[in-house]
Amino acid sequence: MSDAFEDLVLKQNRRTFLRRSSAGLGSVALGMMLSDSARGSRSLAQRQDGDSQWTGILDRLHYPQKIKRVIHLYMAGGPSHLETLDYKPKLAEMNGQPMPKSFTEGQQIAQLQGQRERLKCLGPQQNFTASGESGQMISDVLPNIQSIADDICIVRSMETAQINHDPAHTLMNTGSIIGGRPSMGSWLLYGLGSECDDLPGYVVLTSVGGGQSQPIASRQWHSGFLPSRFQGVEFRSKGDPVLYVKNPSGVDARRQRDVIDAVRSMNQLGNETLRDNELLTRIAQYELAFKMQMSVPQLVDIEDEPEHVLDMYGTRGGDGSFASNCLLARRLAERGVRFIQLYHRGWDHHGGIKKGIEVTAKHVDQASAALIKDLKQRGMLDETLVIWGGEFGRTPMAQGSGRDHHIKGFSLWMAGGGIKPGVSYGNTDELGYASVENVCQVHDLHATMLHQFGVDHKRLTYRFQGRDFRLTDVHGKVLSDILV
């Protein structure tokens, strides 16, 4: 055999090997992808039984579990950290003086964007007091929250990436600025399930008062690409919490049960053919709705609440107020609801912030503190994480008599759930413009919340359109310094 012929054979063999092996590797990769996808679908389908309560996708937790539930007191509209939780005496000294350009040069500002040459400092419009034995500085417009200073951890170094309300809400709720992602409550239900079989595992309540009431879209508590059984359910704050929960005239519980059984049978027949998770969701939700016909009236009947508890919250219930919603939140928590979100719309103070903050604070201060005290005396605070805060803060620069939207620094507080009480974490600069110490992103808040549930935020995922998604995306760190 000639050298030329041997060389040709070797080249042919090499080409054949590479061609065949590349096809084989591609087949293996495709097989693995299909296997992973099928495995995930089987796991979801096996667990999503229309006749049973959802118990979560996780077979076991990644860490010791510290909490069972979250109550998120959402101050929608962007409460000013400079009049509530972030004391800035230097800003007071510079009231009316030009804002140093070194702070704002090249920075994103909302409605003040074209006024850089005229930006002036607006000193804090409220006094602050060192509160509790911890001495945390809290505004005097929040006297009741001052009384729980030793129970809360104030985070003064939050940042966000979105300067307008709706996308900032979307980021705070879903960890993404892209619509259609699951909310944090939906992720929790998907991962851990609910401890309640006659109420939704994720409930939303809204109230209004004190300022410009920016709208809140229902997509903020949507399940996104997760099955729709994991989305939040909005309860009305006044009147019947859920419309049409009562049977129509002439229909008793036995007849209603017959209807539910018939509908379940038809949906199960359809699912045998289609294998559709949404059909299983429909079965489960019809069953839940039937159970809610008994549980919801009991939930809102507060005749069993002692007078001193009603006085503590400042409500007799059912009046649509934030106080009424806080009382209802505690009752939902007692019944095993996993994620409870209370929006109060009234914090968008572009003008008249001094009076506006006072009015809005009166709507939420008493009940916010009452919820912490109530949970604590019932032995529930240790297993409940309470979060109080909005989607962003406000500028230290004046917008007339108010403040503009601000993303570089804002504050929130947390209590219970393995969070260190009576401490402050992080700081903004001397004018309250930017977070400069222990900067905390929205993803860090989500990672910390999941950690307290015993969940590694990197390992709670859902495969959608060929990619594994998670609440924190590719970001997030646990704020271990504030954990007990």
C-alpha cells in the first residue's frame, strides 16, 4: 500500500469518526434534554393531583427551616426613607442649598431629569427619635413602629434597577423587569406547597389612603409560566372577600357537591387525553372553591376577636382599611396560608410630602406595629417573616414641596423569622442619596427569604422554553449578617 493511499484511508477514517461521533453526541445531548424535560413534567404531573393538596416540588429542604409563612406589608408608591427610616442630619443642614453635582452627575433621575442645574436639597420633613433599647432612629410619624424598634431589623441600603412604579413593582415581586415571570409567592407555593387545604396558599389584599394612589396590576401576583394554581388570589377588603362564594338560592351543599364531582369527572376525562397541567389546576381549584364556601365566612367573622385586640389594630374589621387587612392577615396566617401580601397604595408624594407622609403614616403605623405584637404574643412571630417597605425610595432633592422617585437608596424593615431584632443594617451616604454600606439588591431580599424557608435560591428552578429559571435569576446573596 502506497503512502498516499494510507494517508487517504486515515483521513477518511478520521472524517467518518468525527461525523458519526458528533451526530452521536448530539443525540445524547438531545436525549438528556428530553429526559430532563420529561422527568420534570412527570414530577409536576405526579404531584399536581387534582384531588389532593399541593405539597410542593421539593422532596427535602436544603437548610433547616426557620419560617412557615411571609406577610409582606407592601407600601406601594415609594415611601420616602428620608421621612420614615433613614435619619440624615447632614441633609437637614443643607436644606435649600444646591445638591452637589458629584452625587447626581450621570445618574438616572425620574421627573427631575432635566433640572440638574436647579436641584436643591430638601431636608427631612419629620423629626426622628432614638427608639427602644436598641436606639434605632425612626421618624416621629411612626410612633407605633417606634414602639417595636427592638423587634425589627431596619435595612437602610436597598437598591433597585427600575425608576417607575410598575416595572419597579415587577422587579420587587418577580425578581425580573420582564413581565410574565412568576411572583415570589408563586415560587414559594410551587416549591413548598401550602399548609392550608380550604384557603388559597397565596392571598393578596389592597387598601388605599394618604396620597396619590398608583394602580397595582394583578400580574404582580401572577404565577407567570408556572401552572396557574400557584398564582395569588386577591381578596376584597370590604364586603365579601370572594365574590360568589355563597351558594345561589335553592342550592344546598349536597347539590353543590354533586356539581363539583361532575365537573371533576369531565375534567379528568379530558386530562386522560390531553395531559394538561391546567386541567389538573381546574380540578383542584373547583375543589378549593367548594371548601372556601365554608372557610371564608369563618375567616371574616371576627366576633371571636377580643376587644383589646380590635383596639390594638384600630379596626372592627371589614372596612377596607389597611388595619382591617392586617387583622385578616393574622387570621390567614393562623390558618396556614403561605404568602400574604398587603398593598397600601398612598405613598407617591411628588408634592406636599410633609403633610402627605403624616396622613399616609396614620393609615398604616398602628396596624403594622399591632401585627408584630399580636404575632409575638401568640407565639407566631418566630415562624413568620414580616417585611415592610415599598418598591423604591425618594430623592433627597426637592420636587417642589415633594420628592421624586429614587432607586439608589431606600429602606425597609423585617421582623420575626430568624431575623436579628433591634438592629440596623447598611447605610446610605450622608445625604441619603446612594447606598454605600452593605448594599442590598432585591435579589438578595428574595434569596434571604427563601433561605429562611430552608430553600437554596439557586436550586429552586423551573424549566421553561429550554432554560432553568429561578426567582433570583443569576443573582442574589443571602444576607447572613442579619440572621440569628
